[in-house]
Amino acid sequence: MPAVIIVAAVVLARFHVPSNATAESLFTGCVYGIAATGALILTPSTVVGLTTYFLVPSLRRLFESLLFYPLFGSALLVFLFLAVTKWEPDPDTPAATVDAASTSALIISGVLVIATSILAARNWLTNYFDTRLCHPYDHIVLFLLGTAASISRERHRWYDDSRVTNWRAWLEIVAVQVERDGSLSRRIGSEEGSACTELREEAQRVAAVIRNHKRALAKAHSAHDVDTVVVSLMQGVQAFCAGDRTALLANAPEEVAPRNNRFAVATVRLVPAAILISAGLLLPLLPAVAHSELASNLRWYLIATGTLMFITTRQDLTTKISEAVAKVLFK
């Protein structure tokens, strides 16, 4: 409700239609506004969601959230930008077209802000009731039981490479869930650092047991080999239901080597690049910059630099190419 009131107030305050407006100019402005807003909001969220989806298979069950959060952030940034920016039309552009474009863009971004806010509230309520009503290992049991059932149902396809790949991806999802819920972080205060570290290491060891089954599936040479994995997974389900950490740790390795986080590596490269590309798209739209002769050059320079930063990890190469581009654009 607060989001609805704020968005409605801003739209009403910025809504303005010149007296000499024509239907053609209003329609043209609305089309431009909707197209530009859709590109600015949907492109970042789609890029972030799909990049994470393919880089980190264990997060595929969170794909809706991976799209939701960037969508909310992009819509909010565009809405705030439009709310505080006063557009000054070019001499060749009718004022009605500019007003219609800015108003339609403001409305579209505002509607998306409201929609994503509602989804955020629903998400928060779901997590709240999960925390209040679920046992510590309930999510792990559900994921593990569902994975074991699916593998058992399709065990006769042990020869299918794509099917085995899917089974391994499901087990990785379970392992990540074990690392998250098995550490019991919601039950430990921040002051108990040693207990938190110990439980987190135990959860990682149990997750390593789950991941060991991925190798067994890759080596499976008959349906019987797959059944052996399913039986082991069901024993894990029983141990989780009983809360028997001793049984869960019985076959766990003593130490777990740190795993490479491809998502973190990609984020380190993606965030600065996304900021530069966004700046290249938005800064030239500011009235103080738009009237400058170098506005277009600034846009392409920032976009090129952001793209290079994402493509290559060599800072020296990015610097050299950026300097060359700057010499051409700002000579």
C-alpha cells in the first residue's frame, strides 16, 4: 500500500499534457517511453538472471528470485531517475511527445515497482512462516526425497548422458541446501563465532557426501548402480528426519577443500561493467549533459569501457583500448 500511494502521488505530480498536444504526438511519445523503459528495466534483470542460471546450476531453483531482484532494482532506479529529472525537449521535438514519453515511462516503471514490491512482501511472508513453522531440516528432506524419487523413477535411463547430467545438477542443488540449512545459522547468535564455524564446517562435510554421489552417477553402468545411489540418498533422508548428525557425518571427509565460486567471480566482473554501461545509457539523458556536443561520445565511451571490463580480466588491455577509444571520441 505505501508503494501504491507513493507511485500514484509522483505520477500525478509529474503528469502534464500541453494544450496543443495532438493524438499523433502523444502516441509517438508513449511508444518511445514504453520501449525505452522496457529496455532499461528488462535487459539488466535478464542478463543477471541468465548469467547466474548458466554459471551456477545449483541456483537454478532460485531462478525466479534471480530475475525478481534485478527487476525490482532496475525499475526502482528508472522510476527515481524519472521522478527527479525534468525533461527539456529539443527544438525539433514537440513538447507533447516528450511529456508523453516521460509520463508513460514513469507509469510503466511505477507499475513494475508496485508489482515487485508485492512479490517482495509475499516472499518475506513465505520465509517468515517457513522459519516459524518448519523444522531445521525440512527443506533438505524435501529436496533430497524429491531428488531420490526422480532418480529412481528414471534409473532405466542411466545410459543417457543428458539425464545423468540433470541428476548431478539436482544433487548439487541438494548439497547447497545442506550447506545453507545444515549450519543451523538461524539458531546461533552472532556472538557464538566458534559454534557457528563448527556447524558450518559440519554442514560442508555432509554436503561433500551428497556431492560424492555425483561421481557414482557419472560412473553408473547399469540401473543397479543407480539404485545403489538412491538407497544411500534415502538413508540420508532418514538421518535428516531423525536429526542424527552423527549418522550424517559417519562417511563424511574430515576436511573439505574450498570450492571455486564462479558466481562470485562473475559478479566481481559484472557489477562494475553494468555500472559503466548504465552510466553510458543514463548520463547523456541528463539535461545538463544532453545539450553538450560530447554527449554521444560520452555514451559510447562508457559503454565500450564497460563491455571491455566484462569481456577481459586483463586490466592493462582494458586501459589501452579505453585510452584509444577516448582519443578517437574526444579528439
